[in-house]
Amino acid sequence: MALGKVWLVGAGPGDPGLLTLKGARVLEAANAVVYDRLVNDALLNLASPSCERIYAGKLAGEHGTGQSQINETLIRLAREGKMVVRLKGGDPFVFGRGGEEGTALAGARIPFEVVPGISSAIAVPAYAGIPVTHRGVGSSFAVLTGHEDSTKAETSIQWDKLASGVDTLVCLMGVQALDRICGHLLGAGRSPSSPAAGISWGSLPRRHVVVGELVNIAARARDATIEPPAVAVFGEVVRLRESLGWFERRSLFGLRILVTRTRDQASALRELLEEEGAEVLELPTLEIVDGASPQVLSRVIGALADGEYSWVVFTSTNGVRRFFRAVYELGRDARAFHDSKVAVVGPATAESLAEFGVRADLVPEDYRGTSLADALGSHELTRRRVLVPRAEAAGPELVQGLRARGAEVEDVPLYSSEVPRNPDPRILGDIRSGRIDVVTFASSSAVRNLAKMLGDDLGGLRQAVIGCIGPSTAETSQRCGLVRAVVAAHHNNPGVVSALREYFQLASLDRAGGDSH
């Protein structure tokens, strides 16, 4: 068996957007990923579904997978011929024990590469608006660990030199040892009034920052419940946070937003929301199950290719994807639509259609099934065959409207949207307890399914703002008692984000106005 290879990859400080391009490339090619606790789940999603995922993390102060066991796992996987990514928070060679793993691999004659990551020592202060160097303020910085090797008889850190010889000190994994660290610095002569900051979850929306002085930062961090993972910064550069702080100024900062789309559809909306500062959780409320039989699909796609349908009508992105999957499985492509026009319910469905090389001929101004029937009514439909591949539980209004206009409609139940069988109980608990600020829905079935998943306990959900992709979804939300609906003017992901941004900006202005009276 050919020998595999190991990549020691730095995952960066938490924000998945800070992974390097090379890191993403080797993740996508990996057969196995061995990852730490602080690795963002979004990065694991870059690996293929068949990739083996092995957790090797631990909580601060707890025993997790031992380093020797991790080394043995990497060696074993490589000897099995696998391409292995060892995914570590921050940079693997900055207090990441990457050197130990590399030494073990070299000793076992396993080929390996190092893919550096953005270290939290620089990125976390930057996200807090604190540069580690700044002209006229700080021209040197040092990085130290709050967890020295416990087998050492005494500290190897020369506190006297650090206290007087370095402008900015950045301490990683040091929040639980802040009293001791501050004591060392004070004892070595650093000014008690020297600015200091504690930052937890530094590059993520749940980020928390507390600022103080060397003499009181440990107490302030305790009072503010600054918990691991955390970084402490000491030096005059901390004062620059007041003018350079940018992260919390984004429009959706601090909001916990739930995306209810399927896993393969959630990433685009998630990225847009995270760019606005939101903490995004995913809970798929639809499990797409095949509907029409292969024989039925073969017949209608053959008829489509033979030019028997005047129109094909799509009412969802799921419908588009499921239909084209069947088209491709039958050895055909977009040319099957050569003699048919295509209508879609809205721009999101049109965008999905365009991904497969087909441009929509008709998109109604009002994105509902009835409006789609009205728009098609301006075309001659009498005795014209119309194919409508859609969800099994879709409402009857569209088909009834087309038939009323003389069309011969073939309504194909392409798929059904089932309630997921194993939803994440933690997220359901967060919804019930009111710990979700916003829930986004892209379809009426998503609303109904989440209500079913929650049973009769909709109190927490009714407290949340409901971000709806269109008016039909909003109407379903209202019927479920979800009255705080925000409807996108443009019925796609950017439209949802824009509507939420405007809603919370107005809410912020209203609060500011109330405070001024």
C-alpha cells in the first residue's frame, strides 16, 4: 500500500473566512481530518462527505485526547495510505504543538507539510480594534502562553525583561491565569495603570471584550465572565480600541440568527449574515425525499426533449435541483429545454435555474403561485401542455389557475419536504428558551415543519423576529402566530439580509429616540 501524507494546517482564530486558500484546498482533498475543539464546524464542511472526521480536542482544564495518541493516529492514518489533515486552531507552530506532531511524523518517516494559519495572537486583538504595533505607541510585541508545561519546576518566562523591554504583550490561553500573570508583571515593575484587555471568542460574533488596567483586568474579566478561548493584551495599544473598534459596529452584531434551509443551501445565507456580524446557527427543517418514480421522470423528460411542453414551471430551488439531477441521470442536459419556455416563481428560483444553463423566460413581479398563473395567463395557454415539477404538498392555486386558462397541466410530485428525523436538540432548546433572536424561512413548508418540530411549545419562537423570503412565507408565519415577520423586498438571500438590516437599524433608532426623551 502506498504511504499517505499529513498536512499540519492552521485553521485560524475561529472565523472560517480566515482559513488560507491552501488550507481550504488540502481540506477538500483530504481522506481524513483530525481536528481540535476550537475548529469551526464550517471548515469541516469543506471536506468531502466521505472524509473520515476524528475529534481530538479538549476543554480548558479537562483531559482530552493525549498528544501521544494524536501522534499515533496521524501515523496510522498515513500508513493506511490516506491524505490526512491535522486541523488546529490558530497556527500549528504557535503554542499549537505542531512541532511535536511534525517530529513524531518525521521519526516515523511519514511525509508531511505545514500550512500556516493566522494566529489568534494577532487576529483576535485586530478584531477588537487593537493593533499589536502602532507608530509612536508600540514598536515591539511578544506572545506568551498562559499554560506553561506543567512538568517544569519553575517558569521559564523572564518576566522582568518582558515587563520593561516589550511594548505589547499578548497572552494566549491566559484568562484562567490572569491573576498570576498580572502579579508577575506588577512584581517586575510594569505600571499598574498600564492598559489591558481580555477578549474571548475573539473573531466570532459571540466575542466579548473587557478593558481595564493591569491592576484590575483580572477582576474585570471575572466580573464580565470572560471564558476560554481567550486572549489577554497588555500595552498602550489597547487605548486605540476606542477609535479602531470595528467588529461590533456591523448591523447585525450580537444577534443569534437561525437559518432553516437544508445544509447544502444554508451556506450562502450564512456567509451574508456573518458578514453583518451575526452569530449563525443552522437547523434544517426540510428533509427532501424523492417523489415521482424514475419511470415517470424518464417519460416527462423524454417528452420535454421531444418538444411536447410549451412551458415548464418551477416553484422552488429544490424543484430545479431535483429535476436537473434527473435530467443528468438520464444522460441529458439543458438542451432538453430547447423547445420550451420556462417560468419560475421568483428570482431565487431563477438564479438556481441559471446555474444549470437555462434562463427563465418569465418571473412574476409578485412572487406567489397565483401571480405566476396570472402572468402566464397573458400568454396563449389553450390546449398547451404545461409541465409543473414541484413539491408533493404544494398548494393547488397554481395548477387550478393554469387549467382555468385552458392549459393541459402535468403536475409532477417531484419531491416531498419531510420533517427531519433527528434535529439538533440543543438548537431546539435555544428556540424554546428564547435564546434565538431571528429565525429565517425560505418557504412555507419550512415554517410548518419547525412548528411541528417544536410541538406545542412555540413561546420562544414567537419572541423571535421572523425573516421571510417572500409574502407567502410571511402569511404562513402569521397563521402560526409568528407576528414579528420581516419580509424581503427582493425575494432572495441578499433581500432577506437587507430586510433584517433595515429592521434592526430602525429598531436601534427607535431605542435611541426613546432614550433621548
